[in-house]
Amino acid sequence: MARLNDNYLKLQAGYLFPEISRRVNEFTSANPGVEIIRLGIGDVTKPLVPEVLKAFHAGVDDMAAEQSFHGYGPEQGYSWLAQTIIDKAYKPLGVELETSEVFISDGSKCDSANILDIFDLSCKVAIGDPVYPVYNDTNVMVGRTGAADENGYYEGIVYMPCTEENGFTPQFPAEKVDIIYLCFPNNPTGTVASKEQLKGWVDYARANDAVILFDAAYEAFITEAGIPHSIYEIDGAKECAIEFRSFSKTAGFTGVRCGLTVVPHALAGTTASGEKVSFNQLWNRRQCTKFNGVSYPVQKAAAAVYSDAGWAQVKEVIDYYMGNAAIIRKGLQAAGITCYGGVNAPYIWLKTPGGMTSWDFFDKLLNECHVVGTPGSGFGPSGEGYFRLSAFGDRANVETAVQRIVEKWGK
Ligand SMILES: *Cc1c(COP(=O)(O)O)cnc(C)c1O
């Protein structure tokens, strides 16, 4: 029999969301008829906006006639979509990019995983804690780590705790690393990094010949002026950073699938013999060999997100979710519960009342308030004692959930 990839066996069982489902199912079978309010999983709830749907439908109709039919598109995505993104999402930030630096994809989960193809296995990786699990698990899968310890920390990865003390922004690693994952606005903590903080990371990366993998999946949720939407707003970032963006949360594309990765021409790595080569060249080769592009109607729909009418509609949905976030944050804070996030991100990261563990709070919230959230410890050891509530939901449900939590724990 063929040998399998043993690295997969090092992964701990996908524990978090299956365990949440198990506990919720147990509760609902024991309590039939009780309505549960779900503020747990990070998925959008509102449908696609009309302008996007119109473009999506038109894209499908194009496929029906010989003159407008589209077969294989460019592996990098259509340049008209890349140009639209550059003009509408980057130029207003003062960031200049070429279309050959923008790679359209089927989402940033895949990209942030696949990007490891273009780095040598010897690269040392630094990851936040708590964290979006994809960064950690994909490094285990490619064989960059040893086994996990009792905390769930894998041997060989440098973890950067994100705690209340450091404002949920990691400290620079004590040892030299080659790849640093940063996600701002952050999932799960909902916190953002200032320009000064990101400048610190860019300077650090350049001084240490490291590459920053910057996940900006939630940039559209930033409401405060002065918070960077892109790592490229920082001088020198094109020489040290790859940026991932997604239409998933921005425009409700979680089930449609479209994202993009920016790999600047100025970003170089070194070969075994010490020569400098652009990572853009490698990523382009990787995509051309292993990917066949995003469907034409989806790219038409994605371009419509950045039309004037499309963006106005998309923004209205984002504002709705952020309205939910404000209701959760203000409601809990007024009741004396410490919480973070929810201002520039659709997540509220709350400190469990009375120092309960994340899972104890989960059980109490489910059993006594009929509200489902996500235990912070599921995102990493430093998430213990915290809990994530998502703002993706129905307004009335959010109000009811907050009211129940405040009645139960409010002081
Ligand atoms: C939701 C999310 C994404 C987006 O993933 P897609 O594959 O584009 O749907 C990326 N990063 C983080 C941290 C997320 O929470």
C-alpha cells in the first residue's frame, strides 16, 4: 500500500465546530421547540445585493451565446477585474499596483493555505494565538512541524500570544522567523492594528528578511478613520508582504467563492544558491499549473461589488452587520462585561464573566440564554477565558440575545 502523508495524522481532530454542533444538538433534542440564536459561526446571513445579482445573471446569460461565451479564462483572473480592484480598492488608499501583481482566486482560505507551495520547508513560521486555524494546520500538513504539545502548540512553530496585556497585537518573535502571519481586522478578536503597529512589523520583516502574510479579509468592516485597510499603506511593505483579500465577508460571497492575493513584483526570496527571485514569478507559475481560474459569471459579479451602485448596496449590508456589532458591544459593556472588537470588525471578543472557562460559558449561554457563540479556547490557548460573538445575524435576534445575556450576567 502507498505511504500516506503522516503529517495529517499530527493534526488534532477538528474539534471546535463539531463539538459546538454536538452540544447544540444535544440541547435541542432535550429541549424541543426552544429557539436557539446562533452567533457562533463566522458566516454571513444576508443575500447577495441586487447589483451583484444583476451582473451575476448577465454573466450566466453571456455563457448562453456563442459570441459571448467564455471558456477557460486566465489562471490569474480577468485583468478587467484586477484593474477594477486596483482602481476602487487600492488607489483610494494611495497604493499603486499592476494587474500582474493581483491574482484572482476562489477565496482566501485556499490562497492562505496554497501560498506555502512557494516557500522552502526550512522557513520558520510565526503565528498568532488565538488564530484562524488555517494558518496553523496548513503548516502542519506540509510537514513544517513536529507533534502538538498538551496546549495544542506544534513543535517548530513560533506562537505569538495575543492577549489583553498587549492589546491583542502580537510582540515580535524572540527568535528569527521567515514567515509571519498577520490578520487585521482580526478573527477571532475583532481588533485592528494601527499604522504605527503595522510599520513596526514591516520594519521588522525587512530587517529580518521575513515575509508577512497579511490577511485583510475583514478590511471592509473598518469604520474608524486612520486604520490601515492594506499592509501596502505602509512604506516598504511591497518588499516584504503578500496580502489576501476576499469577497466572502465583504459582499456575501461565502457560497459564491472569490478572493484575491497580491504578490508584489518587489517581493523577492532567495534561492538555494543565494540568488534573489521574485515570489510573484513563483506564485504565477503555481497558479498556472494548479489552478484554472474563477468562473466568468463569478468574476462579473465580483466586479459589480465595486460599481458605484454595487458598493452602496454592499456598504449598507456591512453597516447593518456593524450595527449588530455595536448593539452587542454596547449592551455587554453597559452590563459590565469586558469586551473587545466590534468597532472595526464583525466579531466581539468578550471576557467570560467571573473568570469562567470558555466552554463553561458556552454551556451556560446555551442552556440558560439559548444563545450559541464560539469558545475562545478553540482558537488557541491564549483564547481561554474569552468568547467570540459574531455580528452576522438578524437584528431582532441579536437584540434578544444581548438582552438575555445582560439579564443573566449584567451588574
Ligand atoms: C472568512 C475568512 C477568510 C475568507 O475565506 P474565504 O476562503 O475567502 O471565504 C479569510 N481569513 C479569515 C481570517 C476569515 O475569517
